[in-house]
Amino acid sequence: MLDVTILPILSDNYAYIFKIGETVGIVDPGEAAPIIDYLELNNLKPDYILITHHHFDHVDGIEQIKSKYNCIVIGPTAEQSKIYGIDKRVCETDTLDINGEDVQIIETAGHTMGHICYYFKNSKVLFSGDTLFAMGCGRLFEGTAKDMFHSFKKLRALPNDTTVYCGHEYTIDNAKFCLSVDGDNAALIERAKEVQTIRDNNKPTIPTTMGLEKKTNVFMRCDTAQEFKKYRDLKDNF
Ligand code: ZN
Ligand code: FE
């Protein structure tokens, strides 16, 4: 089974270390030092680095980690020219086998055009990068609201008990926004209180689940691209 460790890096990013048996991988190393410290402390040697998209806060640790451990860097074909040291390019038709786990690539244009999410099918774990956040969605730097809406539709098709690990701790602000437009949602009100308590104790609000997002994330609850755009525009000015 897949074992995931959350590593807070930079100001509000999360990088992840996963283990499947003896195989070790890193997701979105936005800086090297805290990741190398963790690996050394736990006597781990990474085999893979998985990248969701080309932004610096997800890739800046690659060079140092790769030169130290010589691990295989996997990233989106569409952004290969923007990501240091890619060894294996992947797109939606690809499935990776990581020590017996089927990893499905889900293309999620919107935040960037080539953004991908990694879905570990056997363990039902999604690394959603800057596409899906707890109660939120990534900013539209490259794609349109329609692109992002379609990306969300793909993610919505995953099982409710999918565990979701995203790229940032934006949960409190996201909860406030969702409450501002969906204030009668009892599940949302309850979750907003829960995440506030978690943050008061300085703990990550991650992971979330697809089922919880469907109940509380305004963007996950949209039925049309127009509705999605309306909320994305409101959130930009929130
Ligand atoms: Zn980003
Ligand atoms: Fe980011």
C-alpha cells in the first residue's frame, strides 16, 4: 500500500514523500533542503520525482535532489521544455507502474495548460497539484474557466473515498470564500470550523477526500462552465 508523508515547504506549499514497499517517490519538490533533510533523517533514497506543473514552487528542488540521488523525474509532456531534468514525459493516455501500483495520469488544464494530476488507482490517492485544493481550485494563469471546469469534471469522476493531496495550504481562505457563496451548506459550515481548529494547532488540513470536496467545495459543486466561471471570477476578487 501507498504511504504518504506531508512536508510543508516554502511559505504555504506541500511536497509529498510516498513509499510503496521499498520504492520511494517525491511529489512537487519546490525546494530541496527540507526534503533532503527528511530523506537523510529517515534513511530513504528516492527513486522518482513526480511533477504536476512547471511553476517554481513545485520544481525548484529538482536539480539538487536529482544530482544527489540520481532519481527519475516524471512530468507532463506538454511542459517538458519548462521543467528541469525530465526523464519520462507523460500524458493522459499513459499509465505508470510504480512498484506494482497503477498510476493514472489525468490532464487538468486550467492553472497551467499542461498541468497533470497523478491518481494511484490501487490505493485511491490523488496528487492534485494546483488544480484541486481543499474547498478551492487553482488560479487560472494559462487556461480558461471552461478548461478548469472540464478538469474538475474529470476529477469528480474519481471515487468518493479517494484521498486527495494538493499543492498548497489555502484551506482557511478557501473555506471563507465557499461560506460567502454557499453559507447555508451545513457540511461546509461544519468543515470550516474543523479546519480552523486544525490550523489553530498548526497542523495541515490535508489530505481531503473527493467525497468531502463534492459536499463542500463550491467549484466541485458546479454543474455548468458558466457557473464555474462566475465563482472563479468572484474568488479572484475575494
Ligand atoms: Zn502553480
Ligand atoms: Fe503552486
